[in-house]
Amino acid sequence: MSIPLLSYAPSTQNPRVAGLEVAGEEQPRIFSTENLLSTADMNNLIEAGYRQIFFHAFASDREPFLESQLRYGQITVRDFIRGLLLSDTYKRSFYNLNNNYRFVEQCVQRILGRDIYSEREKLAWGVIVATKGIEGFVDELLDSEEYLDNFGYDTVPYQRRRVLPGRAEGELPFNIKSPRYNEYHRAQLGFPQVIWQTSVRKYTPQEKKAKAGDPANYLAMAQGLSNAGGNPPPKVSAFNVDINKVPYRKTGEEAKELVTAE
């Protein structure tokens, strides 16, 4: 006998109120098959699905069979999202590296586009994971009235209501607020890593950098020439010196003889 979903009450109105603010950069871009105009639009929709579920999909993480079915209209966007959630990549990267409660939090953020209301909601969905498994849990979320009202069968889920008119800043994106690994697995993998730098790097803006032909480029060369000493005196061996050609100071008697001779 399966346990039904426990009741829980919303603790915030942020994802439930209608958007009245002017559209801006923090407003989500909606990707839906209802307004596709070209093949590029379908490519953007698929990439948006990967970003929403995986945050980033490497070549080995992609699901070409699901992509092909979506391109030819054999499945809906909702089925494509379900396939990504039940893929080996998602299980290996999210389910295997987190407990049930954190897994529930990440799935609600990615599927329903909002944060967990309270610990009671996390507990309620955690019971579903424990009794029905991952497939039953994902189907419960995708079949929920909240998901169908906001995204339906043709729209990629997105983070809803990040900004309220009465708040100065919007909510952080889910991938920043809830990273893939929890604290235990980040410690096992050695994250975060502190990197110490022994040399201090100086940043010079582009407009302040010396251009070609600027005398400042030759300043170091000029300083090197000014600091260099003269040519060192040549070293002559004592055996090659002619004693007769070496000047010396003459004594008084030698000076008189020199004057008389002259």
C-alpha cells in the first residue's frame, strides 16, 4: 500500500503571485514548442532543457534518442524533461550523491521552478521517494496540478518569480544556491580548494598600457645602459712590459744630468 502525499502549506507567495514588473534581464526566457519557427529554435529549446535539469551537459551527458524523438514530434517537452530526470547521468550526479531530502529539494527547484516551501514539504516528497522510487516521484511532480498549470506539456520548466517589486535584489539561481554535491561529498572530493599564490599580479587597464612606439617601452633598456660601467681595462701580463718605456719619477742628481745634457 503506497503512502499518499502528505499535506503541506505554502510559506511564501513569491512563486504564486502574478508578475507585474517590467521585463528585464532577470526575467526568465520561456522556451515552448508552441512558438517554434525554425530548427535553431528547437536547438535552443533542447539546450534550455539541459540547462534546467543538468545546468550543463557535456557530450557524454546528452541523450540523442530523446532529442530525436522531440525533434520529430514523437514526444512532448514534458516527456523530454522526464527522460532527462530518469537518465543515468541525473541519477549518478544527483540522486547517488545526495540524501532523499536534498534530492527532493533539487528536483522541486528544477521541475516546479521554485524553492521548497518548508521542511514539511521536503518530508512529504521524501516519503514518496522512499515508497515509489525515483520514477514514481518524478511522475508525481510532472503530473501535479502546479506543474501542468505553469508549464503544461510544451514548455521547458524555468525558475519562476525571481524578482518581486518590493525587493531590491532577486533570488539566486538554483544552480548557485543548491550545488550538485552536498557538503559531505564536496569534502570527499576535496572541494573547495584553497590555492595560494606566491607572486602578486598587477592588472593594468587596456587604456593605460603603453602603445607601440611609446618611449615607456624603452625605459628599462635605457636604465640598463646608464647603470652599465665603462669598458674594463685590458689585462696585460707583467712579462710583456718594456721596463724602459715605463715612466718613473727621476731623482735630483738624474734631473741635473738631464739638464746639463740638454
